[in-house]
Amino acid sequence: MSRDGSLRSIRRFRRLRRLHRTAGCGTACCALQFAPVLLVVPITIVGLATGSWSAYSDLVVALGAALTPIAAFVGFRLWIGSRIWSMVRDAAEGYLEGRLPVLLDAQTVGDRHARTAARDGLLTWLPRASEADTEAMSADHWDALHRLLRIPDDPLRLAVLAMLERVGGVRSLWHVEGLAGIGPQQSSCSMVGDTPLGREAARILPVVRERARRERERATLLRPGGDDADAVALLRPASGTSDDGADALLRPSAEVAPCPSSSDALGGDPDAQRAHTGGAGQ
């Protein structure tokens, strides 16, 4: 299971869920616009009673104009719902990459059948979750997972605890402690203490605490020590330097006297120069 494939599945499912909600809102808006058309019905009945067939044709045209957008939105919503159902079914059967995030997102879909299939998939895959299954899970997915601990569904809550025993860490510790009856957060949990759910939470609590401790230590080791300003100061060049100093080091000094020639060293005496030349020739 690749992370990129899981992210693609998540984006695709969320796009379908957004379209499903949009189609539902469109259907509701069209239904509200259809309400005034119902006033045509008693008017048409009166017209038919008086023998006016034009009123009947007006009723048919008005109903057709009002029902056409409603039928379009309903059909679009049903089509999107079928695609959502197909993705949820594949995720529940384990054929879809990113199955856990998709199943968690499916809990908020406005389709009862899709939510039921997602619940069945979560009961199957939550106890088998591994670190690889949670790589693509965002903070929203973890929040959705923790919200399942507060719903009145004991099999699903026990499945969530089974997953937290395998992969739960710092972000899940607060919720497990609450179910175990520890800390002020226990007031937000409906079943804590001496209950099957509370006993299961107390059993896995040491495992989650140990994993949370290792995560904190790992985060501390990966964080750079000291102030960032010190590191910047070490890399900053010394103040007051300029390019003139480097040029001065490489430029020959103008005050260096030239090396005296041999004629100058002999004081300009011709006899001495000839004797020196002759000695050199010999």
C-alpha cells in the first residue's frame, strides 16, 4: 500500500462526498421553488370545473418546469451515491488503497447504506491496523476515529481500542485515559471505569503510554538544540571586513627597493668591473 495511492483515494472520495452534498442542497432548493407551483393546482381545478382547458395545460407546463431541475438533481445525487457506495464497498473488502481513511470519511456521508457498509469495514480492519495503514491519515481522520469512542456502539468502540493498542500514541492517549477513568476528560466519556469498555481501555493504557513516551523522545531528539540565532551567528562573517583587506594582501608593496645590480655593487669602478668580468669568465 503506497502513500501516494492512499492520498489519491482520499481526495477522490472527498470530492465525491462534496458533490453528493451539493446535489442534496440543489434538490432541496428546487423543492422549495416547487412549493409555489402547488398553488396552481386549486386554480386549475376551478378552471376545469368551469370548463376552461387552458388552465389544465398551464398546470402541466408549470409542473413540468418545476419538476425538471428536481429530477436532474435527484438523478445526479443517485449517480454520485452509487460511486460512493462502490468506493466504500471496495474499501470494506480491502481492495482500495487508503481503506481506513476512506471508511472514516464515509461515516459522514448522507447515505445510510454507505455508512452501514463503512461500519462493517471498520469492524474488520480497525483491529488489523498497522503503522502503514495510518501513514495517510490526517488530523481530521484521527479526530473522526476518536469520535467513534463516544458513540453508543460497543463493538465499534472496542474495535477502535484494538487499533489504538497497535498504533495509538500521543494523540490518542488523552482519549484512552478518559475511557479508563483517569483525568478530567473522563466526564466526556459515557462508559468508563468498571465496564467492559473501561477495562479494555485500562488494559491497553500502558501500551499507549509507552508508545507516546517514545514519540516524545523521538521528537526531542529530532529537534535542533540551542537557539537558532547562535547557529546563524556561527555562519555569519566577521563584522568590519571588506574587500580592501584581501586586495591589500595580494598587491605588491610600492616601497620595496629594487635589487642592486652588480655594477652598482662595485661602485662604478671600470677596472674593478673588468677584473670581476674576467674572473667570471675564467
